[in-house]
Amino acid sequence: MSGMASAILQMHRSFIRIHALSLAVQEGEVYGLQIRDRLARYGYSVSPGTLYPVLHELEAGELLKSRNRVVGGKNRRYYKATPRGCEFLLHMKPLIRELADVLLNTKLPCD
């Protein structure tokens, strides 16, 4: 993997973390396939091999909590944002807004 591809993948995972956490806040409780489908609406093509480690990292950081539930005879893990996860997003909102403003209003030499 090239340096550029590695950097893109690393940044992509950061965006996935924030999106997944915000979906858990918006929906109250979501399972992995729902998160993957919603992320696809935003242009992310996320494999289970990328998504589930991200969800587990968010859970280990106490930003998400999960529970198992049997649905249609299948075990499904549901994720919910914790109060800490909500506080994290509250902290990130102005930073993301400022970053978006700067990036979108900057003429890049490669544009």
C-alpha cells in the first residue's frame, strides 16, 4: 500500500468513527448492518473487516456500549452511544465545522 493510500485509509477510518457514533446518537440503537448501510449513503464502502474493529474501538473507549439480542433466530449486536460518546461528539462539532469551513474555502494548488 502506498503512502497516500495508507493516509487515506487512516483518515477514512477516523470519519467512519465519527459517523458511526453520530448514527448511534441519532438512532438510539443500531446494529452493524444498519451502520454500514447508512454509511454507504454518504459514499463510504465499508467492509465488515473495517467496520467492526472501529465499533469495538469505540466500545473499548466507552463511547459506545453494545448488547446482544436475538432477532429472527439470529444473534445481533446493537450499539448505543454512551453519555461519554455524546460528550465526545459535542466537543467535535465546532472542530469539524471549523475544519470544513477552512478546507472548503481554501483554493488548493491541485484543484
